[in-house]
Amino acid sequence: MMKIYKILLFTGIISAMISCDYVEPYPIQDQSDEDLWSHANYGEGLLTRAYTGLNSNMEIYMDTYTDNAVPATPGQNAIALGNWTVENNTIGNWTANYINIKYINIFLEHAEDLIYSVSDPVQNDIENSQRIGEAYFLRAWYHAELLKQYAGEVDGQVTGIPIITTSLEEEETLDLPRNTYEEVVAQITKDCDSAIARLPLMYNNGSETFSGLANRGRGSGLGAMALKARVYLNAASPAYGPSTSDLWLRAANAAVEAIDASGGLTDLSPFGNFNDADNFENIWIQPTYINNDLENTYYPPSLYGDGNINPSQNLVDAFPAADGYPIEDSDLYAEDAPYENRDPRFERFIFYNGDDYNGNIIETFVGGQDAPGGLNQQGTRTGYYMKKQLSMNVRLTPGDATTDEKFKVYLSRTELYLNFAEAANEALGPDDASLGYSAAQVMEIIRRRAGIDSDAEVEGFQDEYLTQQSMAGTDAFRDFIHNERRIELSFEGFRFWDTRRWNDELDHTIEGVRITPAGDGEYSYIYIDVEQHQYQEYMRYVPLPFEQVLIMDNLSQNDGWN
């Protein structure tokens, strides 16, 4: 019986109001559909299930499928090594995403009748409308994830995924046809607009109800705007159709709408410690939790971690020098001291040889404690470890380990700025500010937060390289934006999908560095090939054949509700 009570929580007070014969929840088998949907707890459970499906750290590991990183253990990135097959797909979530859509659709079919507050009709209406808005937002999110994972060109036509907006009866679970890419985009944006109309812009104590940090994990109006901008950006990309100026302009306008709604084009906060839930530049985040799992997984061995991701030399070389110029074009860069005078993001995102982290010096040189054969037999394959996403407040010292607040970021102001810059550059060029600001102006904010300054002796922010690239035109500025996006969004799951939507080269030689002590604190650096990434060509297209969609209207106690 306790298993059943977990399915439907119904307080004794409300039960007594409905029937004096019951002071405990009705057994679920004794309740009619009308009883079940006469109060909000049941519906809350449906939304909770849909929210639960969001939480994953897979995005960090996906950089090992790209030229950004390799796993510490060779072969674990099978997709990148050319072993991505129909039967072996580690990135798709077809079934899970459609199951979450099922729960949302069932909720929406009953949501108008749910009762949240008997004593306060106004509060009831506010709560009811907001929960419906969250459901529309989540349905848009899951359709967008499926579109990202499974859309592509087949026989000359860009196909999408089946749009599911009702809870299908069992006899309806047939092979449903795919909608076109643009039809799915239209449905996602329709749901986003429905969410925007019902949800508070942000949970920053300014909404009528459910304000404050306790609700940061809920869908918001600004989140729906940012999602729409992301979906439009993807739709304008060359992998999914003609990539016209009109499509890019549509994406830029959606990003402008979100930026303006959030307070306009403003400077970005310093990177901090990747754990500030009060920072509303993180537009939509996972509810916060406390642990040190990420540090256990990704810290170098000298910090008592497993060091499971090794950034590539390819990514390290993408970080400019401190003056903002690529390292091959900067007078500040020295081959015999490659980690000095670099873009400050390099030190913030990457563990490197000689890095001082809370008083611990990282040693990836041959014979060092973080090199192969050191404290860990595997060590780093590239000479580097991932630092981004990790907390400097966490120690893993045996007997003195600490934890910290954590959360996953789903939508951020940084991504929104980059989405606008890319779309605006393609539609209007680098310096056209007819939408309120230009792609170049937005990229100035990205680079200013990074700490880049081409002339520190001149007061104010100087970025000569950005200016040169914007003056060179759309093509040059496209390359500039793509590189900045690679850096800013590294280890957040974007590189894989960006490579795909841009139709970029799929085969890469992943490089690392072998560092050998040369005496007197000096080192020699030999750059080595670590592995070959050899994606199959169908990575550009739908990676799996169509699967049967099973979206049944079935909410028995055995349907995962225990």
C-alpha cells in the first residue's frame, strides 16, 4: 500500500473536505479519473517526471567525440573513432524524450481542471496557468532535443521528427511519419510562445508567485525565448536547408527579443566558480545539489581525481594570446613558454603543466605525478585535464574532502549572445546595428569578460584583432565567432552539434603534447598525434533509422511511479 501512496499524495485535510469517511488517500484503484484529476498533486507528479528526464552530465563527455578532447581511456569515444553504428548510438534519447513528451501531453489534457488552492481562487488561477506554461516549455524542449539529435537530410529532403501533441491511445502506436524540419520548428516555437504568455520572465523575486531561487529549475518566460532563439539558429544552419539570410535574420530577431527582455545588452559577470545559482546570466539551470562527483571524475590525479577527460592541443591552440590575436599571429606568444601570456580563459578552463591550483602544482611533464605512469598509470594522453565546470572549493584529500553547490546550466546568456552574433553576422554582416546592436558589439562583450586587451597601456578595452576581423567582412568574422563559440561553450555539449550543423570537417587528427624537463626549470615541448577521429559520413544525417513511437495513455502504478 505504501507503494500506491507514493503515486498520489493527497493530504488528510483535503481528503476530509471531500469526504468525512476518509482521512487517508483513497487507494488509487478506488478512484475514478474525475477523482484523480480533481486536485493538483497528480498533475505535479507528471511534470516532475518530465523535469527529471532533463538531468544529465552527458554533455561534458560529448567533447571527447570532437576535436576538443579525448577520454583518458582509449576507445571510450567510439563514435569519434568511426564505430558509430545503427546498433551503437550513445547520444540519442529517442525513447526517453518521447516518454517525457507523453507525460506532458497527458498533463496538458487535464491541466485546466487541476485545483491548486480551494481557498484562494486568484492564487489557484495563477498557479494553474503557470504550470501549464511550464508544460508547454518542456514539450518544446524535448521536441527540440529530438530535432537536434535525429533531423537531417535524407534523399535530398531535410526531415524532422514526428510531432506528438496528444497522448496516443495504445491502438494508435503505429509508425508515425516524420514531419518536415520546418514543421517541427513551427511547433516548438508555438509551444515556446504559449509558455512565454503564461510564465514569469525570471524567478528573481519579481514574479507574482513561485519567485526566488527555490524555483530556478522551473521553465521561465526568458528560458522559452532563449530556446526559440537556439532553435531558429539551428534551423538557419547549412546542414538543415538553404541557410538563407531570412532564416538567419529570424534567428537574430529571436535572440534580440530575449536579450532585450532580460535587460538589454549588458556586460557579462566574471566566470567565478561555476556554482553561483544567484547569477541570472544562467537563464535556466538544474535545481542545485551538493556533492563533489564532477571533481572526482575530472580532477587530475594529484588532486585525487580520475582525470577522465583530456583536452586536446587543438583546443588549447584555439585560445588566443592575451592580446586577443591567434597565437601564431601574436608577439606575446613564445613556443618555449606556451602557457604564458595567454587568454585568461585558458587558465580558467584547462589544467596544464605548472598550473597552480589552490597551492597544488599540476605536473604533466614526463615523470610528473599527473603524467602517464605517475600517480595514475594512465595519466593524461594529451598533457592536459579539464578544469571548466569544477569548483575550487572542492578538495578530495582523503580525510579532508569537501563538497560544493552544483547545477547544470541548460540555457545561458553567454550562449544567447553567441547565437545572436552568429545569426546577425550571417544576415547583416559584422557591424550592422539595425537590430539595436551589431554582431561585433556583442562579441566585444564576450571578449571583454574573457579579459582580453590588445593594449593594456591604453585606458579602456582594446581589441585590435576583433576590429580587424569585423572589417574583413562576414566570412572572416564567421571564423572568429566560431572559434569564440568553441572556447566559451567548451565542455557544455555544443561542439559536437555545432560541427554537425555547420557541415564542418568530420575527420580530425587529435593532438597532444609531450613535455620533457630540460633543466633549470625549463621544458621541451613535442607535439604528438593522440588519435584519429573518423566519423562516418552519416553523422551529418539522421543517425538512426526511424523507430516506432510508443506514446501510450497508460498511467498504471507500474508505469514508473514507485
